[in-house]
Amino acid sequence: MSVRKTYTIAAASVLVLGMTALIVFAEPKNKPSVGDIEDNRFLLDTVVSIRVYESEDDELLNRAFELIGSYEAILSRHNNNSEVSAINAGPAGIPVAVSQETVEVILRAKKFAEMSGGAFDPTVGPLVDLWGIGGPSPQIPSQDEIEAALSLVDHRNAAVDRDDLNVTLSQDGMTLDLGGIAKGWIADEVSRFLQENGAEHFLINLGGNVLVYGGKPDGSPFRIGMQDPTADRGRYMGIFSLENGSVVSSGVYERYFEADGVRYHHILSTEDGRPVRNGLAAVTILSAESIDGDALSTTVFALGLEEGIDLVQDLKDVEAAFVTETGRVILTQGAADIFKPTDSDLDMEIRSAG
């Protein structure tokens, strides 16, 4: 007997690099003040925004966007001419020459894979492609298809030679996907570029990966909203206030499809090959470096509340906020210190280390 499946695809576009974050600005959408510069461009398959305060150097912005484009060109596996695509297309066991930048990102990705026991894995590409979540033709794969894809997911089978600058995949069919880390790395590189060129106050938004530096010129912090994962975009559960750092989220509602009333989201388990179901709806990571926030938002979500909190509290300069499927918000102490709920009745819990 055939079963008819009805599908609904989330309206959010597929990001070439990284999970769509749940963070949006809580700032008024006004024009920059006199003496500030801002631009928005379509890169990384999303809208990228940079605002530099107390600057009129338009060329600085142009160079920052060019930098983003150059990194996308080597790191996106959806660009057939990228270095990551060259790695994926190469024969198993044959080293592929790449740039220092690509080596650095893959090594950082492998570090998070080791740290998480494989919950985060940069070789998850075959599984992502199998489900097709966020694309035009998502599907619910068979168990045999899932097991075949999982057999190709193992970061230990991606060898990186830091000295000779090459990468080797040991199995045919393996696919690197740096979508869970590349945007964070790019944000950090753009931040360093802006600082080296004299910018003292700025805000970078790579499609939801938010990085701020220097606070506002008037001495006030940046205010960044934490999206309610059960509500329409723009409805916040609370506001984070910070002068320096990164805010990145992962959750169940941005990229998904529905089949017969069941929602299948884009955060896939490397254990069973299916969308993670552990009672969480969203995780927000606050960190000094955006690469940490990018990788950890997915990693911690996959690990679940208790293991995720334990991991975060073992790391330096990292805080987190968890939202459960019931709407409860659990924050580490450092996150709670800079968080203000929009509703005084918000169900909140603070977890202190130790």
C-alpha cells in the first residue's frame, strides 16, 4: 500500500555556509548616523550586513565584503570551483592541495568533532545531501539509505597536512561540509581586518551570525534579541547586551520540512542519522570568537541540555542559553548576567558552574 506524503518546506533560504541562526538585531532599523557607514550585500547565500561607527571609509567596507567573497569562493562546497569542492571531488586517498585558510578551518572543525565525540562532524555532507532539508526536494530517507550515508561520516577519515597544505579523504563518497563553522571563522577574520584598519566600533551580521566590537561610540552596549523559536520572526524572548563578542544560535524552526504533520529540521544526529530530538528547540552561544559560537551552537544542540551545559561550562569565554520545546529558558551564569527577558513571566533557570 502506498502512503501519500504531504510536505511543507520552511520559507527560510538555504545558507551555503552555516546554519541559519535564530538571532536578529533588536536595534531600530534606522539609517546610520552621520559619520557611520553601513552596507548590506548578498553573500554566503544570505544577506550580510556590516556597520562601522564613526567612519566614512567606504573603501574599507568594500574591502571587507570582498574578503567575505574570497573566503566563500574557497570554502563553499556548493561552489564547484572551491577548494572544498575539489577535496570532495578528488579520488579517495589522494591529497588535494589547498590554501592555509582552508587547512585552518578544517583543523578547527576537526577539533570540535573530537571535543564533542563526533556530535559535530565536518564530514556530515552525505547525510545533509540525503535529507535535502532546506532544498527544493527534501525527503525522508529509508533506514538503508541513512546507514549508507552514516558509514561515510567520520572526521577521523579526513586527514589534514598542516605543513604541505593538503587534505585527504580516505573513502569514496565522503563529503566535507563546513557549513557549521565557516561563517563564524569568516566573521572573526573580517573583525580582525576591520580592527587592523582602524575601526573601533562595529557590528557584523553574517545572516544571523552576529559579531560586535567596541560597543557603541556613546558607551552603550549593542543589544541583540534572542528569537522565540515558537513565534514569528522578530518576536524576542529577551535581549542580550554586550560590547564585544559573538552571538550565534541554532534551532529547529529555520530550516525544516513537514511530512504528515511531523517537522524534520536540519540539525542531524551523527549517531542515528535523523534530525536531533532531545527536547530542545534552540541553543544560543555567546563567545569571544564567532567560530566557537558557530560550531558550538550546533554541537551543544546535538548533545542536549545536560551534556551541552557541561561542555560550555568547561570552556573559557563561552556562555549559553537553551530554549526547550516547552518554552523554558536555561542560561549559564554569564549569559544570564547580560540577558533581559521581554516578558517578566518568562520561565527561566540559571545554571551556575560547579
